[in-house]
Amino acid sequence: MFSLSPRTAIVAACLCWALGTILSKTLLSSFSPVTVLVFQLAPSVVALWLAVFFTRAKIPSVRLLPWIGLLGLLNPGWAYTFSMFGLAETSASVATLLWAFEPILILGLAWLFLGERVGLQLVGLVAVASCGVLLVSGQMGTSSATLNAGSALILAGVLCCAVYTILARNLIADPLFTVAVQQSVAFAWVLAIWPLELQSAAAPHLSEVPYRDIATIILSGLLYYALAYWLYLHALRSMPASVAGSFFNLIPVFGVLGSLIFLGERLTQSQSLGAVLIVGAAIVVLRHQIDPAEKSQRNKPLSSLGRDQLDDLGITNEQVHELDRCSPPRKGLWKKMASKSKRS
């Protein structure tokens, strides 16, 4: 099995999400939002379970399965239901730029619930990127009511993804199996709400759909869900949530460039300035590899290390859990809530 660094994995995940957004935008001209989700998730779920079978992915404890499933309902279930409806009301370039709000939410949630220390430099860079997003969303055309509705739906999806990142941060399970379960739960969700959409807009007959659209919907599903989420969870196992969130500023970079090349979309002057701020902040994060956890290694649990890192230290998984149990508790509201639940 090839070795993939966490930073390479999360950059590749951002690229997959950006390309998936562009492909989804082209599909929304022919299909309704939930229909796109159904036909994107179907090949993704099949591909993931085949990968689980052939790679013999490790199955986690039965107690973890309900939590893994609930995370799948949150993301991609609810998150991409909101974002797909929002994408139908705005451009792909603006949609990907709005996802730059996610690092802000992750920073706050990681500090509040995980007790992760956030460096001032990282906060400043995310603030710069946020100003860029405000410029992008402030000058988006004349039909402001429609655009605001689309932006609100996308941001609702962003919030779901941010909460997902915090909850999945300390989930110790095989990433491939985890993604397969989560995608299956999300697929069940979109199948459940699909009849509501079909009451107002019937799905096209399969024989009437061009082969190019069929190929596009399969490719977008594999990129958007299967590959991107596997890469993301692979990176999240060895990277603090706040640092992982800082890489999401790459999504609008890839998205704007891809929308320009493949869809011919153009940004206004204010949107271009906002894009420059976002790109600049992302470049600084990547070049300097800002990692707030480097100053707080003592508070970082051993269970957050990757398998390769544990092998280098000569520590087994059983020893990791024993050492984490004996270590002093981390700070943060999340740990306080967990300790209270144990006492009760």
C-alpha cells in the first residue's frame, strides 16, 4: 500500500471537491439537485464497498458504527443537499469561494470543543481569506434575493461540514470503511427525500440521457464523494482539525480556475480582489506549513498519530490507548462534556 502524506492527501481532496463542484454545476442544467445527488452517490457507494472488499479494510468496533452513520447523515447527507440546492442558484466559482468560510467555523469549533490552540498567524490568515469571501459574496449581480438564497444554502452546507470535521477529528477507524458507511447513509437520505422532488419535477428517463451526462455524473460522484472523502479522512487522522481547515482555502483556488477554464465564468473586479486575498492566504499557509499543534505536542493524544508514525515510534495500538488513558485530560468544552458523561 502506497504511503500518502496528510498534506498531500488534503490538497488532493480539495482538488477533487473543486472539480466535483464544476461538474455538478454542468449537470444542474439538465437535472434537479436531489436527482444529481442520487446518481452521484450511487456509483460512489458501489466503488467504495468494492474497495473495502478487495482491500479487506479493517472493520471498527460495533459501538462506533452508529456514530459513523450519523456523521454520514451530517456530511455528505445534509451538507451536500444544502449545497446542491445553493449551487443551482449561483455560479460554480462563487460557490467554491463561499466554502472559504469553513476554516473560520472549524477554528472556533476546534478551540471550543477540542481545546486545540490556534496561533495568531493562522487566525490572521483566515481573517484575510474571510475578507476575500466578503468581497466575493458582496458583488454578485443584480438579482440579490436569488443569490442570497443560494449563498445561504451553501453556507448551511459549510456549517454541516465544519461540525463534521470536529466530530470526525478523534474518530479512530479505517478511513475507507468509514467513508463507505457514511456515503451509504447519505445515499439512503437522498433516496428518502427524492420522491418529494419528483412530485414537482420528474426525473428524465435513462434512455433520454446523453452518454456524456452519464459519464459526467459518474465521474463527479467518484471525485466529489468517494475519492475526496477518503483522502480527507486519511489526512484528518494525522492532522489537527484547525490546520486541516486552513487547507480548504485551496478549494476556491481550484474552483475559480476550473470554472474559468471549463465553464467560461468570469469574476468582477471586487470578486477578483477577494480571490487574490484567499489565494494569498492559502499560499502562505502552505509555504510555512503553519501548525498550531507544534507548540502543544504534550496536549496531543497519541491516538491522533498515523499508523506509519506509530510504527516509527515502535508503539502498538493497544499501548496507544493505554498511554492516552493515563495521560492528563485535554482542555476544552468537548473533553469537559465527555468527563461529565462518564461520571454520570
